[in-house]
Amino acid sequence: MAKSKTLETAFEELDDLIEQMEYKETSLEESFKLYTAGMKLIKYCNDSLDKVEKKLIEINEEE
């Protein structure tokens, strides 16, 4: 996963994964791969949001 990925890009990728998983012709094996990729994206998003939250807390404490 590229470090230059934005949250917006990650959310778009998650939307695409969800659409693929909802497609009835997707095999169980492929669904598991999509699920695994989605969980990695969710972790990336959570980590990115945590960093932003910490920065906001630091800024508010400085004021």
C-alpha cells in the first residue's frame, strides 16, 4: 500500500471492494481476498485518522 494514499482514495477503494463482494458471481475465495484487502484499508484509514486526531489535540493544548 503506497504511503501517498489519501483517505479519500482509501474510501473509494473500500467502496469498490464492497461492490465486488456484493456481486453474486464472486467466489468465496475471492470474497475472502477482498475482505482481507478491505481490512487492511480500514486499518490504514484508522491509523491516518488517529494521526490527525493527535495533531488536533496537540494544537488545542498549545492554545
